[in-house]
Amino acid sequence: MNQIIEVKIIKRKVNYIATSSLFPTCKGIGKTKKEALAKLSKSISKNIASMVEATLESIFLSDNYTQVM
């Protein structure tokens, strides 16, 4: 899968902070760029999982059973 996700990395006093405008609530903070990117990746994964879980729950608990089929 080739999806382009723009990531911004800024250096603060001690840490790097990685963010993405596609996922404004997610960020990764680390002592290196690589660590910040790894933590951003985990944050994005958790965010997507949470959205999927909420969507599936609302579909399965709805009275519109055609959505479940």
C-alpha cells in the first residue's frame, strides 16, 4: 500500500515531536527522530483502531439490520 502521509518533525530542547495533519490528535515524542516516528505510528494505529471499534459497535447495535448484512 502506497499512501502518502505528510509528517512534520520539529526539534525541541531535548526531544523530537512528530505530527501529521491527517491525524491532528496524534503525536509522537522521542529523543530521536526514529523514536518520535515510531511513537507517532503507534498513536495513529490506536486512533484508527478506536474509530473502527466505535463504527462497528454503532452498526452492530443499530436497529438497521441491513447494515450488518
